[in-house]
Amino acid sequence: MLSVAIVYLVTFSIDHAVIFVEDLNEATADFERVGFQVTPGGTHAGGLTKNALIALADGTYLELLAFTVPVTPKNCAQLMGEQRTAMDRRFLPRGADGEGFGDFALGTIRLRDAIDSANASGLLVEGPFPGRRVRPDGTEVSWLLGFPRDPELPFLIEDTTNRDLRVPGGKATRHPNGVIGLSEIVVHVDDFDGAVDRYERLLRSQADKRRDTAVFRFDNGHIALRRRRHADVLNQLRLCASSSQPTGEFECHGVLIEMC
């Protein structure tokens, strides 16, 4: 019998990082206070979450995401048991942990192939699931999502409406603090070797490994996996800023941001 090998030609880019916040208006004001321009995003399908966006000149963005009802470790299970979207089921346990950088997405124009490729490698990625959001101006934007069963892996997204409708451009990407892009997402993991293997299978690419760090490179930034050394260490976002701006680290709503 003739056997046929299936080759999946899938490429990824860093799409956005999700920052969970308790009060969207307060978080918007605080991020503006540290020099970001924040654009109102709207309410997602199902009505459980709403967002605001920090769009960056490299095409990525930071999503400030808030729940429209209180979410705590005590009521999370009850909320999960109700009729929820796939995105809600992914985000509820993370939001129950409190504020901070809690998730991120990789973009692709071939989501179905990306899901099939991951599942063929032994990973379990569910989807595609439809997602949509209504902007404050009434415009509806939509996309498809793929969610790995492994919570340490990023989720996947493909636009079904024009990406410019989902991600602001132009003046929205000009920030007083000089930030122009998302240079690196730093994720601390307990099972370092296992996490590197799962990322390699999802991305179909090899990591650049150096001791306790593994780096995956994309055209618009890097993902760095690091072996967790302390239980309370924060995952980190490294942002590119213009050369005239000061560098350094700061924390805002539970997310550690480094300007470089």
C-alpha cells in the first residue's frame, strides 16, 4: 500500500499578548499614565469580556482584558459550567488568578492546517472556534481560534474579517513612551524540557537552546521559555522603544514590562 506523508506548510507570527485586569477603565488610565495610547476595543461575543488595545507599530498589540462580572477562584467553576464560548473557557481560570500577563496568541493564515499539524504531532489542539467582537463604533470584527489543551502553549488566531478592523493602526500605534514593538515574550515553565518539546511540535521549528532558556524566533519578535527558578517569578513582556527613550523595567497591573 502506498503511504502518503502530509506536509503542513504553516507559518506563525506573534499576534498579541493578553493582560488580565479587574477594572478596564482604571487599567486604561494607568497604562496611559506610563506613556501608552490605549484604544477602546469593545465587547466579545457572549458578553463575558471586554477589552482595550495597545496597538504597536510592528503590528502586534497588548490586549487589556476585563470580565463584565466578578471572577474569583470561588465562582470560576460555576461560571465555567454555564454556556460559554471557547475563549471564555480558556480565559476564566486565568482571570480568576488575578491581574497580569496571562496568555498570548500566535497568528496564522492557515489555522485549520496549524491545528491538523499540531494534532498529528501528538498535541491536542481544539477548534477552529469562531470569535467576534463589536467595536464601540458598532463595527463587528471576527476571527477563528485554536486552543491547545496544554495551558502553557499559546492559542492560535486567524482573522475572518480584515485584520485592520481588529487591530488599530496609524496614530493608535504612536505612544508617548516611544514603544514601537513587542520584542520578546518571556514565559517561565516548570517542566522546561517538556515545554520546549511541545512548543517545537506546535511550531514545527527548533528552539535555540542555551542552558535554561529556549528561544523561538519569528519575523516580528521572540518567545523565550525559561526554567522556573522561583514560584513567584512573573512572565515578562519585553518591548522595543525608540533609541531616545529611557530603558528599564516597571510593573503595571501585575505585568512586568521591560523597555529595551
